[in-house]
Amino acid sequence: MKSTLVTMALAALVAVVGCNKGTTGGAGADKEKENKSKVDRLKEVVRQPEDSFKLTVPLLSVKVKQGESKEVTIGIKRGKNFDEDVALKLEGLPKGVTAEPAEPAIKHGDKDVKLTVKAADDASLGDFTVKLTGHPEKGGDATNEFKLTVGAKK
């Protein structure tokens, strides 16, 4: 009974933590993984591995109308001993949509960066997936993605 309750609680925790998918980057992400128990793997999901980082994005779709702009916050979860600048790159912005600043970065002491997503008057309409890549000074890249919805102007 007790082990069933623990298993259910762990499954619920994995489901909640897994909602903000993405890959981990940094030098700590490059280390080879050895065989680990399910509990050890779950602990890695919950805490950030040493010398690595993960990008956080809005959980809900970012909605912008043609001719308007919207501020988007991109965050970073830093593991122990990771204190580097991370350059960001966005891929998959639809035609007529831009992000400012053009070359965003999260500086070593910052927890996030604000981007302004601007849709031109003739921007493509619909739902899009924008891929975000974070490139640290050393180590591997981290990725994540968010949904962007462009609506018609009124």
C-alpha cells in the first residue's frame, strides 16, 4: 500500500515537472550518464544538474495580433557552478514576425530576459512553434520551444 502511494506520488511529480520540456545545456550536460535507478533519474528531473542550465518559456501560447507587439519572458534555471552568459537564438518565427532584441542573451547574473515579439500588419496568421536555443560560452546548447499564435488585426 505504502509503495503504491509513493509510486503514484512520483508519477504525479514527473507529470508536473515534465510540462516544461526542453533539453539541458552547459558543460554538466555533456557528462556521460551511468546506469541509475528510477529514483536517481527522477531526482535529476527535479533538480538541475551541476554546471548546466535549462531555459524556461511561457507555458501558454503567446498571442499577438497583426500590427501589435507582446513582451515574452525567457528564463534560465542554473545548476550549481553554472554562471555563464547564454546567447539565445529563435527559429520558426512566422513571416512578418520579429523579436527584439535581435540577438538576445541572458547575462551571468540575470534570471531571465524580456523579448518583444512584433507582428507586422501583414504577418502570417495561425499557430506556430518557436524553437529557442541557448548557447553558453562553453558546453552544450539547451533547447526549448513555445507556441505563438498570430491573430488578425481588428
